Amino acid sequence: MKKSVCSILFLIAFAVAAQQKDYAIQAVDFTQVKLTDKFWLPRIETNRTVTIPASFARCESTGRVKNFVMAAKKEGKFCTVYPFDDTDIYKTIEGASYSLATYPDKKLEAYMDNLITIIGNAQEPDGYLYTARTIDPQHPHKWAGMQRWEKERELSHELYNAGHLYEAAAAHYLATQKKTLLNVALKNADLVCSVYGVGKMSVAPGHEIVEMGLVKLFRLTGKQEYLNTAIFFIAARGQYKYDTKSKDSWKNGSYWQDHKPVVDQDEAVGHAVRAAYLYAAVADVAALTGNDSLLKAIDKIWQNTVEKKMYVQGSIGAKSDGERFGENYELPNATAYNETCAAIANVFWNQRMFLLHGDSKYIDILEKSLYNGLISGIGLDGKSFFYTNAMQIKGHNHIQGASNGFTAEGVEVARSGWFECSCCPTNLVRLIPSIAGYMYAVNNETAFINLFINSTAIIKVDTNNIELIQQNNYPWDGDLKFIVNPSKSAQFNVAIRIPGWAMNKAMPTDLYSFEDDVKDRPVLKINGQIMDYAVDKGYAIIA
């Protein structure tokens, strides 16, 4: 036990001692980009007008809102299936907040105000918020255990719920400047920080995301305890004594990435969504602390994922048994699982890897996921969804069709309106309106163009406000036009991503390759004149 405490203390001390750091490259906020394209803009509008209202309606009709009402009164019986069903409300609030940030809607804002009041009323005096217990503490959900946090490692999802609450609260505050949900989140986070830490309770959260949420609260408030607790949760992995000889991922701890300390991990294992959320959080902490050991670990894990565990369209999580990664090169088409949530988590992770390293290969994976393994999860109607995304289907007679009773053993042949476990629909609700936030990034001297979407953006490079206009018909046409209008004459660089596929690389690794051996270099024209250009980490650099 002494060894585990020492390793955790080291990571905490590292964070406190380090000068405040962050990503060397910063993403341009989606609110600074006005889309005008024919691919993403219609989907964002459908999300606003159809998916968000439908998601809130489903949260009401399925009893998710009722759970909060009953928790406030401490009467009744938890009326949904899973103890993490609270998060569907949080994720929908997060997505609705992103929508409000770019498209003010008084009716939607008022609805959210009322819903946030209901959520706040369900919070216990010390900040605890978990309807699966609060409704009837003597008869909590069977996954929860009789005591708070008792089954956090395995099934309770108490910290998972908290993480999504924090992310929703940060988004709502930034969109509205209202602190109603933020105050609920901060009260809960203060409780979590008082319970977990060096000399307190220790656990590796069973379903990661609280780490990402705590980092967002730290960025918003500057409160060091939030960052320290995120670091603590990462450092807590690999300390519990599992059966190391077992091949069962539940028994050996690999299912929730708890089989080794993070700094010693070099392979993507276990539940794919949990894994990618963890890796995204590790990137955040590595950026904020400068911890090179964490950085090296996720570099190795990323390489393993892209080299041996990713489908051709960017999806991860091959196995329906546990919604998890398979062994190296275990990527069967006939039984591919490819959860939509895993594709979303993969986007979060690769965005952060780019911000750490400035290499276009991470955006190659991000883009591949966005346009394939992720967007397939939602129909054009905005109210039908795939939980899994099949690679091939042979006949329907032996395959479970779409229904609210979808189970992990089935391969979906049609989209559904909702699921008993509806993590994927509500995750799409929050991802789609923030798409523009993945388009651009900056450092002190360079504006990075990562995604090609018709738009007008205002990008600040050093002290120069640059208007950047994209005119294209992407993804149907590869001819791209960029108009750069700086507010003043100054020296700066524009880095335009050259997609790997444009250089005849199907992936950043050799896992997949194109049959045609075409190696023509993309042509770059400036003011109509063909120009030679330098390439750095997959970007054409224009000075």
C-alpha cells in the first residue's frame, strides 16, 4: 500500500510544483465560427430543432426527469433501468447549451431553467447527487451498494454521473452566464474532492469521465483541488489487487483500465468508451502538468490503437462482449460492435492528442471518425439512432432487429428512436453542435486549418484578429478555397492540413492501405499562382 500512496503523492506533488502549463496549441471555440456548408450545418440545425427537443421529451416520457422529482421528495421508486440514466439529462443539457451559444432560444432556455431547478432540488445537502440512491436510500439500485461509493469501481457509476454533470454545467454557464447548474456541479465536486484523495478514499472510477469533468471545472474556476482530484483518479489506477492470472477482463481489472498504473500501460484495452475518455483525460492532465510519463503512455496507447485495433472507418471497440477492444488485429467485420459513443470518445481523445503534438495524423483519425463511424449513428431525421455501427449484415433472419430492447448480442439492421441504455443518442446531442470547435486551432504564430467546412471564422493569432473564410463543397469535392483577411499587417503562419488520404495513406499506420499507388502531391495556389510549400507534421505551411 505504501508504494501506491507514494506514486499518487508523486503525481499530486508534480502538479502542485509545476508552473501552470496547458496545451501549446489551443482550439478555436466553436462560437467563433459561422458555418455555411451543406453537410454539417443542416445536421446541426436538425439537432437544434429535432434531436434536442426529442431527447428532452424522451427523458420525460421514460422517467428520467421523474427520478429527479422523486429524489427531491425522497419518495417513490427509481423508475428507469440504469443508475447512470441521470446522465442522459446532463448530456442533453450540454448539447442544448452549445446550441444556445450560437442560436439563442428563449423557450429552450426557459425549459432548461426549470429542469435545472428540478435537478438542484434533488441534490442532497452535502452535494451528493445520484437519484438511484437518493430516492430511497434503504433500497438503492442494485448496482449502487448500500453505502455511497461502495461499488464505484464496478457498477454504481456515481462518479460517471458526476462527470457528465460537470461537463453540462460548464457548457451551460459558458452559454448563458447563469450559475444555477454550475453551483450544483461545484457543490458536488467539492464533496467528491473531500471524499477522494491522498489519505482519504481511493478508487479508480469504474466508468471514466469524471476526470475530464473535473479538468473543465478547474479551467473554469482555477480551483486547484479539482485538478488534483483528476490527477488522483488517474494515479489510482493499477493499485487495486485483481487476479492477474485471469483472462477475464472484469477479474483482472483491464475492463476499466485498472490492471496497471496508467504510466505503465501501452495497449488499448477494456470497454472502449471508458478507455478513450480516460486517454482524453490523461492528455488534459499531461498538458496541464507537463507530466512526461503520462504523455509517453498515451502516445504508446494511441499507436497501438491506430496500428492494431481500429476499423477502416475509424471505429473502435470490436467486441460486443463488454463493448470492448479485442486483441491486437482482432477486427472482424461480421460481428463488429463499433459503439457510437466510442467514436465520439475517439474524437475527444484525438483532438487532445493534436493539441499536444500538432500533428495532422490525429486529425486524420478525428475526421475519419466524424464522417464515418460517428455520423452513421444518427439518421438524417435527427431522431433515429444506431447504438452500434455494423460493418456487414447478411440477412435478417438470425439478427436482432432494431427495438428498444436492443442488446449487446445483436447487430442492428435499422436505427431506433431510443434505447433502454441511451448513452449514444444523448452523446450525439452534445457532439454535433460543437463540430465547428474542431476546425481551427492556434498557437502564438500559427493558425491551423484542420477540417474543411464552408464557414467564416475569426481567429486570433497573437494580437492579430484574422478573418478566415472557407469556400468548398467538402466532403464531395476536394477543391478547397481559403480567404485570409488579417486585421492588420503582421507576420504569421497558416498551416493547412494535408489529409493522409490525399497523400495515398489510408491510415497513419500501415494497418490499411489503398490499392492504387498514387502519390501526387496536392497542388497549392496562392492568388491563382501555383506555389511550392514546406510540409511540417502533415501541414502545408504558408508564411
